[in-house]
Amino acid sequence: MPLKTMVYVDAFNLYYGALKGTPYKWLDILTLVRNMLTANNDIVGIKYFTAKVNPRPNDPQQPFRQSLYLRALATINAQCVYGHYLSHVISMPLANPTAGQSPFVRVIKTEEKGSDVNIASHLLVDAFENRYDCAVLISGDSDLQTPVKMAITKFNKTVGVLNPQRGECKALKAVASFYKHIRQPVLSASQFPPVLADAHGSFHKPQGW
């Protein structure tokens, strides 16, 4: 009997773990999960946890690229759940300061707020409401260990982890029903077509992606 399967995507963790600096940002989450699971998994929903980015002086097109990608996700009926970004200027020490100069440099630090709580909440509420037999978490964030464990032990659900990070997440691996790393070949094989279409017309993969 097919397993009713929900997918929960930690977008920040996925991007910085597996996509940044690669040609695989135009990622079809549905195809990715199908490529990594078995034919017995019936994907009934995808929840993509992210935050809207703001333009930066060195990258004013960043929000436009994100909007195109979110539009692409809508073609596979992914539901976006939004947190928010906080950016602020902080001083950080240099690894190799030059003698006679300040050992600190001022940088813009961006943090995503809300997504880990949102993921945990949706994972557990969906388990309580019996919306899935199997949950798939795309993240390598050890902070999500407790909700994964609770969905398994309290609601008798199968919860697997697809880790986009290079390093092993021992906390998630210790509690997950199954655990796999997302590797470059499966990313390459799980891309949207360069041109997609929706009710508003056709649109293209962002330049440089």
C-alpha cells in the first residue's frame, strides 16, 4: 500500500548546504524526492519553508531570482511557509590580521528567523491530523531532532531525513526512520526545465543559474 508522504524543506539549510555556488539552484523538489525515495512513496504535499530576501547593493536582482524560483515551485503545488530575514552589521575578528591594523572587520550578517519553529509546528500538527504516513525532512539542522523524534514516537509516523549538508548530522541520524545525504548527481538529475509555464505565461530559469 502506498505511503502518504509529506515533504518539509528547510530552504535556508538546503541552499547553503548544497546549492550555493553550484549550477543546480533551479531545483525541482518533487523530482528530487522521487529520485531519492521508492515508488511506494505517494507525495501528497510539499512545504517549502523560506523567507523573502531583500536586494543588496552587490546583488539587486536577488529578490527577482527568488520570485522566479517560488513561481517554479508553484508549478509542482509546493506550499511556501514564510519566516523572515534579519540583517545587521556586526564586527568580526579577522583570521589573519595585519600588524598595525584593526583585527576586526565590519560585515553584514543575515539570519533566517522562524523557519525551524515553523517546520517543527507543521511536522507535528500534520502528524496529529494524520496528513501523512511518512514525512521527509530536507535539512541538516540538529535543532529539528526533537520534533522528528516526537513525530515518530508519539504519532507512530515514519520520518526520514535527506541531509543537504556535507557533514553528517548525528542528531538527526540518531532519531530518523531513514537518513540519506543529497549528492551532486541527484541534484543534477532533479532540475526544472529551463522554461516553465503557469497561468500567467511562460518564464525562464534565472540567468546564471
